[in-house]
Amino acid sequence: MARHLKIATATPGTAPAVLSADSLRALLVQRLPTRMKAWLEAPDQRLIDSDLGWIEANHGQILCCLDPGYPPGLAGAEGSPAMLYVSGNPGALGRPALAIVGAPQASAAGVETAGRFAAQLARAGLSIVSGLADGIDTAAHQGALAAAEGSIGVCTAGLDRIQPARSARLAAQIRDGGGSLVSLFAPGTPPRRYHFPLRNRLMAALTAGVLVVEAVEGSGALRLAAQARRLQRRVFAIPGSIRDPQSRACNQLIRDGATLVQQTNELLEDLNINDIQSVMESGPAHDGSPPLDNKYEMLLDAAGFEPVDIDVLALRTGWSGHAVASMLLVLELQGRVAPQPGGRYCRLS
């Protein structure tokens, strides 16, 4: 590790100052809890060397709170971390950002909505932040990647221990696709239960707001929304059916003051992002597919936008179950419906 580090001075417009490691340590002490000060007084050089070795081998960085590349949203937040571990493009942390989160066991419609919103918002210049979890988180990251824009994955463990492990490929795509992976925790740190509220606070502080797509009561998405409110960030929610358990939390957020959004331009306007001409609301998910005849349109109307099984559709239409199943297969191949657990189907458009 270098004996001296160049960092930005606290006075705007002045040249960067060169501080010794001891001086830097003294400044960092001001930003750390008391329990960590003892470690600074007697650091474990082996752990330091191990961290720096992993960072160098994996093209990572350690962003200090005094570094000019430190995320601006964090710089003004109370209790912001003294340093961040970053892998990928640190420039993604400097753009306006929005977190998109929701249920791991999301519906097909929720996944489609999260991906579409993420792609459109990414094209508008927002970095899409999420937590690499299944369901809505993954859809949000993939939507930003599909738009060829950066995404930010905020981790609950060290950057060498992506959680869940099945998200490792997604994390690599984010890192290599112009986005970044961020963690409060040193390489080698396993996930712990108490890491999740720390991760949620970091996600909220990095962003201008949080969009909840689907969530159940008592979920992590609700805890993230609560953190966003404490940090005076905006909270947005997509409404859903009062009979759908996945929509109850979003509907409750709206009742409690979250902003209801149905289209990305509404969200951008609320965030005072005025240059939205390039963000065109995409048409139905089946754009480009051949037009449907009346019977297929009638079947989609009978399905509504809640998961429904074949027997219910047969009862609503008066057609045989075999005929309904055959038509659903065609609609599934065209991307208009998606199968759900329990033999049900969900309309996507």
C-alpha cells in the first residue's frame, strides 16, 4: 500500500492535498463508530494486504469518503460510510440513480414491469440500483443491461461472495457492462443478517428514490422504503389488485404517502428529470407479433390481469378446457401470457 495518498481537500477549488497514511487515518476516525477506532490504532496488516490483493486482481477500487469519486448522494448523507468497495465502473455511482426493488417470488407481470421500467429509466440517464436478489431485483438489473446502460448491484457480503450465489453471473454482467458492484464489506466477508439493514441504508442513500414494484407485507422492500423516507428520498410504488398478496405492500405504501406511478414519464417528472423525450413508453409486450383474432382477444379479456387457471377461463368463456389450453399455448409463445405456479396463467399485456 502506498505510504501517501492523494485525496481531494475539503475546500472547493483548491488543489488536491497529499496526506500521509497517519493523517488519513485520523480523518477517517471522525467518520467511524467508536468500536472501530481500536482497529485503526492497531490494524491487521495481513487483512489489509489480502483486501488490496483482491482489489488489484479484480480491477476493483476502495473509495474513501474523502475521494473525489465518492458518490455525491452519500457525501451529504448522515452516517455515510468511510469507504466503499467497488468493482466495475465507479462512474456509474456518479449519475442520478433510482432503486428498483420488490418480491423475490415475483409474478411474471411484475418481472416484465420491473424490466421495462428499468430499461426506460436507464435510457433516460438513471443508474438502476438493486440488490441482486431473485425476482424484481434481477429483472431491474437485466432491464438496465438490456438498455446497454449501467446498473449498480449493492451486496450484502464481500464482493467475492455474491449472494445469492446464483446471481454471480448477473453480477459479472453488471461489472462488465458499464455498471458497478458496491459493498460496505471487505472481500472475504460472508453475508450476515445484520448486513441487510446496512445494505438497505446504502441503497437508499445512493439514490434519488426507491420504486417498489411488487412486495409482500413485512418484506425487505418495505424496510428499504422506510430507510429511503428517513433519508428524505422519494418512494414510488406500482399499484396492483387488492386481491393479490404481492400487491398489498405496494398498495399500503401508496396509502401511506408513496407516489403512485403507472408510467416511467410520471416518475421522471416527479424527480424533476425534464429531458424525457428520448424515453418512449414501450407498447404492449406483444408489439411486432401478428394481430390476434377476436377469440384470442376474448380469452385475454377473460383472463384479466390476475393469475387464473384453465378451468376458470373455460367457465368464463364457455369453451372447452382443451380449446382454452391450446389457445393459451399460442399466447404464451407470443409473449402475451406466462405460466404461473399451480397451473395458472398471468396476462402480460
